Amino acid sequence: MSATDVELDIGGMTCASCANRIERKLNKVPGVEATVNYATEKARIRGTAELSADELIAVVESAGYKASVPAPPVESIEDADSAPSETGELRRRLLISTLLAVPVAVLSMIPVLQFTNWQWLALTLAAPVAIWGAWPFHRAAWINARHGAATMDTLISVGVLAAFGWSLYALFFGSAGEPGMRMTFTLFGTGHGDEIYLEVAAAVTVFILAGRYFEARAKRDSSAALRALLELGAKDATQLRDGREVRVAVSALAPGDVFVVRPGEKIATDGLIVDGASAVDISLLTGESVPVEVGPGDRVVGASVNVGGRLVVEVTRTGADTELARMGRLVEDAQTGKAEVQRLADRVSGIFVPVVIGLAVLTFIGWMIVSGSVEAAFTASVATLIIACPCALGLATPTALLVGTGRGSQLGILIRGPQVLEQTRRIDTIVLDKTGTVTTGHMTLHAVIAAPGENPDEIRHIAAAAESGSEHPIARAITAAVETPRVAESFQSHSGHGVQAIVDGHLVLAGRPSWLTAEWGITIEPTLASAQDAAEKDGRTVIAVAWDGIVRGLAVVGDTIKPGSAAAVAEFRKLGLTPVLLTGDNAGAAQLIGAVVGIGDIRSGVTPQGKLDVIRELQAGGRTVAMVGDGVNDAAALAAADLGIAMGTGTDAAIAAADITIMRDDLGAAADALRLSRRTFGIIKGNLFWAFAYNVAAIPVAMLGLLNPLLAGAAMAFSSVFVVSNSLRLRRFTPRNSTAGSR
């Protein structure tokens, strides 16, 4: 397997420092650039083609961790849930440790319950917790120590073992082991005499295990959207072979094959409808609950549901090339990548552990100098070790990314990478392509204006017949206005000008009025000329229709504004963005659209190169620009913009160039995407503030001896759970557009 783009599942990580260590180890391999994500437990590696996956796995294993090539997707959610999981193992270890630790804590904290030799019972119960219960921390600490590294698990392991080891010393060599000796417990500060700290060793282990368990559950919940997305595909299909229906696995289908989809069935893979008409539920792509009407020639997407009639579909894409697989890759890429703010947190956590160990040593020495009490020095230094564990710091960014991008995929919003989140907060200008973005992009015939004495219905039928041989959007709009076009002969297309054809024995011309005048010498009657001027001022396109050398009438064609475009523009303004309308159309059409949707800055008559120039001009003026588009001619501008947003109904070129893809044909979804991205980044900043503030505030308290190790362990576990729970709030993000919702 080539390492050009390799993904590995990583096992054995217990904190962000582990991910940081593996990442550094991989990046030491010549020609390799690696990113390791603790939350997703994956490594994304780019490098030279000569490096194999086995070599990369060996590098990870040499660091003391496990690695493997991702297994094929499981057949169902049930299969995935039945597999042995980290959550299940943690739950078992937590339950057993809790049952053993509770009596230890009760005996230690309530003197009236302390009977003769109670401390030996406490030792018997606490020993399995401190050794077996905390084994994952001890193992991780030992593995890292062998490689000359220290992680967050090092702090936990050293703290628990120190409390347990001191208790053993006090029991066997001090007065704590004497019959009838009663130990005192204080929540804050330190006690006196040969204290035992069995309740600290046991309870801290339970608190940390509880934090890890809830953390693991939250990580699973936060990635549920991606798992559900990847599980949506159909498992089998009804293929048509020589007129017979044969049930086959979806994996057996290939482009060009034909399969049948009955009402209520999932569409097996991406394809084109060759027969039948129905309504299809595409909510998995768009988040919209309203089914879409489809018929012959329409494109359908695998995993969408046929809710109407029988369809016959020709396969166009299978496997990793399908729309569903592409969505999954985009979401997973976003969750696996790292934002710059997360890289800062990783760098901090990478140096934090050695610093904390140094602070704990200084705390012990300082207390020994000031008080001369070994017990006081020991208590303060252990509390410092435990309270400082920066687990929350490592979880702050990846958990928010998991939940935010997962929620986006449910709403038909695909965010390409975490760096996009940082870009959205800086955007102050949004450039909107007109056709297909603000408008539907579908030309329709608005009116037929007949010359005096002519029949408008006859003009419409003859124009439709003449245009029936053309694939131009204007021609299709005119042809669609007639159910059964008449037969045309000797069709010729004059690119950019119009068409000519023989209809009912007459030479018919349909095209730009200026073309008829310049090339054919046909003049336009004054009434029609006035109507032409009025239509063009309204932003319409005018086609003159003539036969026998006389202009018989005008066909007025125009685009249609999408229903939610005006509301979307208003939403952009609420987000602090200045909208700019960009189009290749004439100034009249552009001004009309701008006036309706509420955009004052309009750039019309712009070529694809001109769109790119506009983006660069705005950037040169100090603007931070987002671009929304859907066509091939938008791809360069989307790539050049600080943030590119592609409408998923558009071309592959536009989608490939964009940072965010909107799967709904609704401009309002672009505003939702910006709101979700900003909200996610805000959660990340809040998480990081809590993680930093917690450590900054708690470490001095512990060093001053004002915090018992027991409470330190509880507080440290709570900080991790808080950060993960705060990230899970993103699951409640609601789009402003009421047509979208969770799948």
C-alpha cells in the first residue's frame, strides 16, 4: 500500500499527549507529514510512494502504541455496536473499582466507623483498585517512560502509586499500622501524623476512570452522525439482466448496469433514471424533508429512498466514487484534520507534563523546607500532580470538531477541514454568483409578444419547433413551453446568435434581434422594438422570431430568483457580511435581481477570469472574501477566495475548489453553514479557555496545600467531562431555514 495518502487506526492512546508523541514519531520519518487525532483515534499520513503501510505501523508500534489499516465498513450499525469496544472495557473496570473504592472512602472519611485494624481491610480493598483499576494509566506511563517520554497518564500513575506507596510505608513501618490507630481525613489542607492515603489512591482512580468512560461515550456520540452517514447505503439491488430481475449485492454493480427500484426501497447507487417517474427522499444529502420529483434523464443518488413509483436506473458511479462516499470522506477529513488553534494546544500539552512533574518536586521540597512535615509535602505534591493533568486541553478542539462537522453532515453542510472554521470568523464580504446560486439557473418563457395581426400561440409553437434541435438553455426554455413541438427540418445553429430551421415549409429564424437585423436584413416593427427595450430593462432576454422575412413576434425568456434568496442575503447582513452580486449577465438583469434580493454592490458582464479578478480586487482592498458559486466558471474564483462555498447541485469542479459544500439548493444554507462554523469555533475557544483557566487556577491552590488529592482527582475528571459535554451542545444547532432538519 502506498503511503501517498495513508490512514491508520491508532490504538492504546489515552490522552492528547499520546497523539502528540505518535505524531512527532511519524514526522521524523523522511518525507512523511502526519497528523494524529486523539478524538477520532486516526492518523492521516502523506509521504513518498516508496513507504509502505507496514513500515508506518512499525513506527507507531515502536512508540508503544497499536496501529492498523482501517477495516472495511461493517455491514450494519448492529454489527458495529456488538464489536468489543473501549467503552465496554472502561465500564467494567469502573464498576468493579467503584464497588471496591466506596468502602475505603467511607471508612477513611468517617472516624466513627473505624474499627480495630480497619486500615488492613481498607488496604485489601484499595490494592486491586490502585493496581488493576489504574492499570491502563500505569501501562501507558511505563510504555512512555521506556521511550523517555511523559504524558498525562504519567501524572495520574505517579499520583496514584505515590499515594498507595506512602500508605504501605505508613502501615508497615509507621504508626498507621498499629492496632486501633485512627486516621483523620481533611478535605482541604493536610492532616498530621503517619496518615494513610488509600482513599486517595482508590477514589482518584475511580474519578479518572469515570471521566475516561464518559469521555469515551461522548466521543462515540459525537461521531454518531458520521457512522450513521456511512451506514445509509443499500446492501443489495435488483439488477435487470436480459429482461430478468436478479437480486445482487450492491458491490457487484458496475457503471452501465441497470437496476430496478420499487417504492419504499433505497436507491442502490448513483445513476440516471431511464424509465419511470417518482418522488425521491434525498434528505440524507440535503437535510430537507420534502421529496423531489424525478423522471427519465434525472440523476439520483445512492442511499436516497424511492417514495413513489417504480424506477429503472442506469448505474453511473459505484463504491468510493459515489456521492455518499464522497460526503463521508469530506466529513471524516474535517474531523481528522487539525485547526491551528488545536496545534497550539498540542504544543502546550507536549511540554506541560514535564513542567508539572517539576512543579510537584518543587512543591515537595518547598513544603519540607517550610514545615518539615513529610506528610504535608507529600499531600501537596500529589495533589499538584493530579490536578494539573491537562486531559481537557487535549479534548477541547477534536470533540467540538466531531460534533460540529457531524451535525453539519446531517443538515447537508459539508465542511472540508478544521481550518475552515477559523476562516469563517474573519470573513467580512460574501460574493454571490447569480445564476444557479441566487437564481434557479433554469430559464423559462415569460411571455410571447406578437406583432400586430399575429397569433401569439402560433408564434410560440413555431419558435419551439425551430429551437427543438438546440441544447442552449434559452432554446430549452422555449421548447418546454409547448407539449408537442412541431417537426423542424434543415436545422442550423449559429453559436451565440440564434437558430434557423424549416417549419411547415417556412424558413424560420429565432435569435437575437440584432442578429436578424445585421445578418438577415430584417427590421423590427416599432411596437416590438419598444417591447424589446422594456423587457431588457426588466432584466429579461429577448428572442426575435421571424419567418418569410418578417419578424412575427418576440419570445421573452428569463431566470427565476430562488424563493429564499432575499432572506439569505438578509441573514448574511446579520452575520456582519457585505454581499456582492457577480454575474456574466447584462447590467439590466443584474440590477433587477440585486434590487429584489437586496444587494447594492453589483458586478455584471463578468467573465470567468473577471470573477477571479473581482475576488482579488476585493482582497487587495483589505476585504476577507467568501465566494458562493455552482458552475465550472466559478471554480477559479472559489479557489482564490478566502472561503469558497459551493452549491452541491452544481458542478464537480466547483465542489472540488470549495471549502464548504452545500447539498441543499438553497442559498440560506450558506448562511447556516457560516453560523454553524462560527458556533463550532466559538465552542472550541470556550473549551480551550476552560482547560487553560482550570489548570492556571488549580495548580497554585494545590501547591499551597489547600487541596486534598481526592478532590483534585474529582475536579480533573470533571473538567474533561465538562469540555466534552460543552461540545455536545452543537448537536442541538438548528438551521434558520425551516425546510432542513435532522435525518
